[in-house]
Amino acid sequence: MDKENRIREISRRRFLKDVVLGGAAVGASLTMFPGLRPASAAKKGVYTMKYDCYIGATAEPAQLDNWFLDEIAKRSDGRIEIKKFWSGSLHKVGEHLPAIRDGLSEISLISYGYYPSAVPLSRGLEWYYRGCNHADSLLYVCRDMYDSTPELRKEWEDRNNAKVLYFTNWSYCPFIMKSPLPDVAALKGKKVRGYGIGADTVNRLGGQGMPIVAGEVYTSLERGILDGAFAFAFITAEKMKLHEQAPYIVEGGAGAHAPSTVVMNRGLWQSLPDDLKEVVSQTAADLYKYQYLELYTKLTEESVDKMVAAGAKFSTWSDSEIKKAAEMVQPAQINEWIEKIAKPNNFDGVAFQAKVDALIQKYEPGKFKKPWEIYQQKYM
């Protein structure tokens, strides 16, 4: 290869590395508005982004994300376009965070249980029986912890090349059982779906946590492989009709379920003009301010109504049983995270959890009712 060709090849490789793989437009295509003159289009580039999601479009976080994505497209006057890929159609479960990191997709919903080694500190936000009894409270706790904890920001931004757009969660996860579950003792030996910290919670309560993927839970209940499900969001459970196989919906007092994070590839975020960054940030602020509570309340009420109409039976454990369950789970779970996760990462887990407790006290009680409370209000 002569000198001129070598120079061209070096320039091409630098372009691929700096721009296509790691630079301003990672994974996103900058196109033109149809019908605009080139000079005008150059001033008004269109960012076409892939939203890459492992869940179906009817799940509650997916419906919230759908609102957010449509809203930023609308508020940007068409300068942001979103192509949505649901149910792992672009990347499989467990591949979405690496895809964001490597610029293979631009926006994604990340649930921590699938990435324990990638977000170990963030998993310090994910607990049951912690006293965070309202899902809207958990939303604000996670937001404030992120804003006030540099190590969390480094975990997402530096370690995973991800810009956090907003926090979300999976609302509530009552026990969804094939037979009645009147108290904690009745859970002993029961095979109950749960993954990550959810499966650990089932085990601590005397059951057997089964890490079965969501799409296989219905058939596993049908075949008797499972006796029930936990760590499975109530609204999503209704959409997937789990109550057809497990009609006993039992409030066990576990609290808000599964904090999650919606992220954008960091290189793409840095490339956006300031006015588009403002559109994204303001839309996220509105999600926290009103959209989460309005949407999730509506969806929960609809799911309660549909389950009742289909014959599901709602119940709750007594306050004493919920207290007993909480003592079986906490603070043992938190202490284990402090010892096995925070300390090896040279992170002050004790101080972190104290901040979490203070924020729970600040935001509790929240406004978002549990399925049992809605059932009680409408049907008792």
C-alpha cells in the first residue's frame, strides 16, 4: 500500500472509531427533514434513534416509556424520531445495557436484576419490605439518590457509557397464587417465580424462588411447575393473564417493586444540541411531576377491574403477618449487599442506605394506591 492510500486508510479508521463507534452520533442517524432545502436541513438535523426494550409494549414501564418517547418526538418538532423495538426484537434479555454502552442502540429500559455485575451500586436501591410502600415514593427516592451520589452517576456514565434519562419502576407485586395464601407460613415450600432480589425474598420467607423468565410463567403455572409468582408486576401480570392460572391475588406488604432506569447512549446525549437536551430533560421532569402517577393509577384500576371480572380473588395479610415477613427479610438483605457488594467496591454502603432511609421518610406516604387498596375501595 503506497503512502497516500495508507493515509486514507488511517483517516477512515479514525472516522469509524471517533464518530461511528464512540463519538457524537453513536448509533443514531442524522437525517434531513423531507422537503427542506439542504442549507435549512443542515441547521435542523433529525436524530433517528432506536428504543430497544426487552418487554412487551403493554407492560407498565413500557407504556410510560411510550408516552415519553412520543412526547419528546412531538416536543422536538420532529427533530427526534424514535424507532421502537419491543419484546427483545432487537436485542435479547440481558443484552440491552451492553448495546447501549457499545452504541448498538440509543435508548433502553434497564432492570438491574439482569446486570448485577454492571450496576452493583444501583442494586442498593432495590429492596422489598424496606418501608417504601408506595411506588411513586420509590420513583423520587431513586431520582434524588442518583442526583446526590457521584458514585451512582459514575456507574452509569463512566462504567456503562449511559446517560440516565429518568428512573421508573414496576409498581407493585402482590403474590399471584394458584391457591389461597393466608399468611407467611403458607408460603413454606411453595415454588414461586422470582428473579434477582425477588427470588431471594421468596427464599427468606420460606418459599422456593424460581428464576423463570416472564414469558414462561403462564405455562409454568399451567403445568404445575410453579405454585405462584412474585416479583412480577401486577399490571403486566393482568396483561399476560396470569390470574387465569393463579387467581389468588395476595397483598403481602412487600412495597414498591423493581426500580428501573431508562438510559440513552452517552455519546449520543453529548452530541444533542442544547435545545433538544432541554426537551428531553423537561419531558422527564413532567414524567416525575404528573405522568407516572396518572398513567400507573389508571392502568392499575383497569387491571383490578379486569381481574375481578375474570373471577380473581383479592386478599391481604394482616399487619402482624406483614411485620413478621419484613423481619424475615430485612435488614438481612441490606446488610448482605453492604458486606458483599458495597465493601468490595470500596463504597460506603452504610451511609448510602442511611440516605435511602431518610428519603423514604421524606416521600412516604405516597399517593399511588396498591391493587388491594383499589379493590377494597371499589368492591368491598
